[in-house]
Amino acid sequence: MSQQYKRIAVKIGSNVLTRKDGALDVTRMSALVDQIAELRENGVEVILISSGAVASGRGELKEAVSRKMDSVDQRQLFSAVGQAKLINRYYELFREHRLPVGQVLTMKESFSTRRHYLNQRNCMMVMLENGVIPIVNENDTVSVTELMFTDNDELSGLIATMMDVQALIILSNVDGIYNGLPGEPGVEVIREVEPERDLQEYIRTEKSGRGGMMTKCSIARKVADEGIEVIIANGKRDDVLTDLVLRPGSRVCTRFAPREGNVSSVKKWVAHSTGFTKGKVYLNAKAVEAVCGDRAVSILPVGVTHVEGDFEKGDLVRIMSPEGQNLGVGRVAYSCEEAARVIGQHDCKPLVHYDYLYLE
């Protein structure tokens, strides 16, 4: 049998791993582990991004929690206790299949520099090369500020692009994105989403967990634009993973078709690092027209009107239009002082090379 995927990332949401009472659904967990083991037997490398730590901790402590704690304290406590319980449960379940696992706890700040980004990538590459399944989660014990991920959907998009997977599978408690209100006559799952298709009218704003379908759609679009297939499917359906990977077309889901063409590793990092910009670079109208055109062009000092912020060479900055519209993100080749000195000049090296420029 020809294998469609060699490496995939699977994100399992908390609404898949928990029961109605909020406790961890061990039966569902076990079934998903069995499916991942089957994928491994078929030569597919799997990176698992798993929610459930907070729910696991909450179920463990129950009534023992002090009512005086605020929501941040509770999240830290539940995560600290639940993360240990969750990874131990995965360890025991995968051990039945003689598959070793390793825990990767990360934070949004860990993706803020290229060096940290590559360190994480190397860690997980070593794990995969030695037959270890990486289980990734945000470190909620310390990630309690505005630098938290929106939810693990955002984290899964970063991991998928960082690890050069062929597909990202996001498991939720619905079959995909519907073209209307589920249950109404004629409403069905949108099976295929082409790169240019707009789904805004179909996305409802209700959240499940910290994110929701709006987040999933946004992440899916960005990841698919970087050449990775994205699938949103129902993780509570039996054999959903093995059907999606080993029997394509046999499962109702929403598939985001990947955009053709190769995207460099650096450009993928830039695309997912919009939250770490240190300043802004304002372009004139002619530069905006060139940058937003069909050809890949760099941002030259001659096309810059002014810069804002305190940034160093190699930092990320937002690229702005004359009217203040955000155009994208780029990695600068000058410090803010150097950039200010060469603004408007010809015959200078690019302020942002097109290899390090991501337009939104």
C-alpha cells in the first residue's frame, strides 16, 4: 500500500478528552492511543499535541481546592497536578503497545527567537529519530499572561509547520465546519476548502475551551497556505484517525487543501511569530504596491518612510502601509538606529529580505 503521509501532527482538544462532568475520558484516550499505535505500525510518525491537563488536575483534586483561589491560581494548580497525571496515563497506554513517549512542555515565548525555535525542533526531531512519540502541551503552570497561546490549536499550527509534517489533524467534538447551523435541513459539513475560499459566513463565534471554530479555521488557513494539509474532524468518532490517514475519503471531515509550492523554514517561523514583533516599518505607497504584487520583492530603505519601536538586527517587525494598515511581518537586517539612518536611500541592502517576509 502506498503511504500518503510519512509524518503528521494530531491535536486532541479538551472537549474530546473529557466527559460531560469534566473528568478525563480514559476510554476515549485509550481508543485514540490504539489508533496512533496502528498508524505507527503503518510507518507514520505522529506528533501528539494534547489538551486535558487542567481537566485532569481538576478531576484529581475535586473538592480539596480552596475556594479563595482566583482563576489563575486554580489553572496553575490544576495544570501542575494534571500534567503529571495526563502524561503518566499516556505513558501507561502507549507502553501496552511498546511505544515510548516523551513530554514536551512549551510556552509561546519559546517560539519568539529563531534559536529557541530551532532548539525545540531539534529536540522533537531527535525523539522521532529514536522512535519516541512527542506529546506536546503548553506549560500552563507558568503561561498565565497575555503571552499564552489562544489554545492548543494555535500551538498545533506552530508545531506542524516547525516539524514539516504532511498533515495536521485537529480533533474536536464536531465533524468539521458546517455550511449552516448543524441539524437544520440541508446543512452539511464542508468537505473541501480550497486556498482562496472564504468561510467567514459559516463560522460561529461560540467557543469550546479557550478557542473555538474561528481559531481552528484561522490556524487551518495559515498552515494550509504553508503547504500542509489540515483536517478538522470529530475525535469522538470510532477509528477516526486510522480512517483519515489509512483510508482517505472514508470519513466525514473538513479538509483544507494545501497551497502548492515550498515555503522555507524561516518563513514559516516568521508567519507564526506575529505576537513577538519589536517595532513597525512604514512603507510609502509605491513600496506597498511592489511588496503586495505578484512578484516576491524585498523591502528596501528607499521605500520606507519611518520606523517605530526599539528593535535590533534580526528582530521581527510589523510591516505597515502609509495609512497604518498591517501588511505582514518581517525579520529586519538593521537595528532601529541603523534603519533610521538609511531611510529613503538607494543602493542599500534590503531592510527586510523577501525570504524573511510574510504578508498576511
